[in-house]
Amino acid sequence: MTDTNVAPPIEQPEFARQRGRNRRRALLAGAFTLTLIVLATSGYLVVTLAGSPVRAAPLVLDQPAGVLWGQTVNRPIEVAADNVTIRRVKVRTGGGGAAITIRSGVIGTLIEDTVIQCTSAGTDGVGPGGYSALRVRVNGCRQAFRQTERNTATIVESEQDGKPYPGGELRSPIGPVPTPDPDADKMRDEPPYAPAAAPPTPITYWPSAVNTGVPAGTALRNSGSLSLRTAGQIVTGLNIVGCITVAAANVQILRSKITCSSTTYAIRTLPGTTNLLVQDVEINGMAKNSASICCSDYTLRRGNVYNMIDGPRLATNTRIFDSYLHSLARVAGSHNDILQSTGGTNIIVRHNTLLSYNPVTRDPFNSCVTIGSETSPTLTNMTVEDNYCNGGNYSIGISPRLIGSNIIFRRNKYGRDFRFGVVSGWNRPGVIWERATNVYFDTGLPVV
């Protein structure tokens, strides 16, 4: 029989404190032993076992063309709508999956100036593909940027654990493979022409992200698409989310950023355009532009142009100087060229970096420069000089259908990430190929 009037024994203070600590440990252990949360709206099942990280419910971005800007997000992000922009965001998360997930079928995602911190080793940075990453820093993740051959990504000026990306698994070449040019095969068997190699030129001699595009410190004002139809009009210091058409003489587009998702062109010259200057400009083609600039009567100087199916078109009175053209976007059936001309006259391509190669997927695309005359009667007075070119089925593709004259290739350096060779059709009528000065970058020896 228990006497209910008897008081419980009095504990010593230290024993009471220890019991409290033990009780708190037990509660904490119980809290982290098993947590089961079903989130019907997001489809996420969060299970926490002892010692395992928690997969939090994602922040779902489901507004088409929405912008997430300037925030710190301590959970995953899931992109569920087209043309979403994630800009200047810090993402910190773990528990598997990816810090930023692009849902199947979603297109046009742009991730820019963003930091991703994975808090568990089994978490990826961004995936599975179909996005563009510009100046994105990924730390502590299993894979920084996931993509597949069918669902590729464009990754520009980004880092993984403090080192420049690309990295990760290399895959087989993708895209259509043309039949090799028999003349080019014969050409590759010839011995070197020069008696000795010239000293290799440092790669820093050519343009890069450091010295092209919008100069550092430039303040940009937001703008939509522009139609420029006033002679002598000057556009400067704009962040243009849209595309530009020009139909006037002596227009200048300076110190601006263009993010254009059109399936045609980021900048288009219409009848009436002469002497257009595009200078210190960054162009992001959002993996949609069929060409970044088209088609005639313009000069591009110190441009940083990327994430497009083709780069600038070369037609009458076009000049490309001191520019960084890179990171082409592979899409189904694409035939990607950094520069392409189908005819015209008075064309200059001088001192540019032309990168027609994806080092992650090992995709050489089609060419750095392709020339022919399929849509114009002839191609005349074209000079391609002092460029660095890497990639392509053939780095320089010269069409058998070419009808041309005074087409000069000289003092160019070539990398070795081509599929078949450096040049196809170097000896076609109308082409002047300076054998001693078109050389491999690494040895200085002539390529033919």
C-alpha cells in the first residue's frame, strides 16, 4: 500500500542537472531518429534517419518568365516554368537530389551570378539539363552541373570548389556527324611545310571574358527589346532583356548586356542599316538564337557572345574584332558554327577567340568558320587573320559550292579538339591559304 502523503525524495542539484541533460539528449535523439513528412503539393518525401541530412521542401518557381533575385535560400529550388531567371541568389541545401532542379520539359532557365553550397556530399549543384549557368560558383557538391546528351546545358565562366569549370565526366561526341572531306584527308598526310616551328603564342594573347563584354563597374539600367530607327542613335549602359532591330545609319550599341530568347537573332540589321557598331557588349542567346547577329553592315568589337546555335553571320560589310565567341548551344538537329558566311563582300575577322568545342560533352560542333555561297552569288574580299580557333568537325569549313575570290586565311592558331581536321577545302578556287602562318597553337607547325 502506497502512502500518498509521503513526499518524494529530494534530489541533489547535480543529479537533477544530469537528469535534465539526459532527458534533453533523449528528446533530441528521438527527434533525429525518424521524421516522416509527406508534402502532397511538391511530391517530396522527407525521411530523416539518425545522422542523415534533411531534404527540405523545395522553393518551387512556377511563374513563366519569373525572376528570383538577391535572396538567400536555405532549401532546394525547383524550376517548374519556362524562361525563369535566378540571379544573385545564394542557395544552401543538402539531403540528396540537386540544389537547383530543372523539371522535365522546362526550357530557358538562366542561373546567373549565383552561389550554391551543398551541405551533404550526395547533393548535386544543378540538374539535370536544359539551363544556362553564367558565373555560378558551386561548392561541396557531388556534381556541379549535370547534363545529358539529350538535355544539355550551357556553362559559362563558372566554378566548382574554387576551380574553373568544366569538370566531371566526359561523354562521347553528340550531334550529327558529316562525311569527311576526301581532299582534307589527303591534305593531312602531307609533311609540315615550314622548316621549323614558330614559338607558341600565349593563350592570353586572345580575347577572353576578362577583356570583352561590359566593362567591370558599368552601371546598367533595365530595358526591354529595342527598335533603333534614328540615324546616329547611341544606346549605352543597358541591361536589355529582349532583342534589338536596327534600321538606320551609324547606330551604336555600347557597354550593354543583351539576353535574347528569340529563335531568330539577338541583333538584326534591317534594310537602311549601315555602319552599325556593337562594342563592349555581352550577348546571351539563351540556347535559342539561330544566330547572335544577322546579317550585314555591322562591326562587333570586344563582344562576349555565347549560348547560341550560331554566332554572328558574316555578310557584306561585316567586321568581327577582338571578340570572345564561345559556348555554343546544341539542340536537336543543329549544325553549329561560331561564324558562318553564305556570301557577300568586304568581310574581316581579326584577333578573336573562336571556341567551337564543349569540353564536358566532347562535342566539337561543326566549325569555327564556315564559308560558302549557297544563298548569295559570290563571296569576295574576306580576310580571316590572327584568330585562335578550336573545335569543329573541321575547324575551318570551305564549301565545295563556293564561288569566291580574294578569301584570305593567315596568321591563325588552331587547337586540336576537331573531329576530322583543321580545314576542309583550303585549296579551293578563290581561297588564299597561307600555309606557313596557319599553325597549331601548341607547336607552331603548319596545319597543312
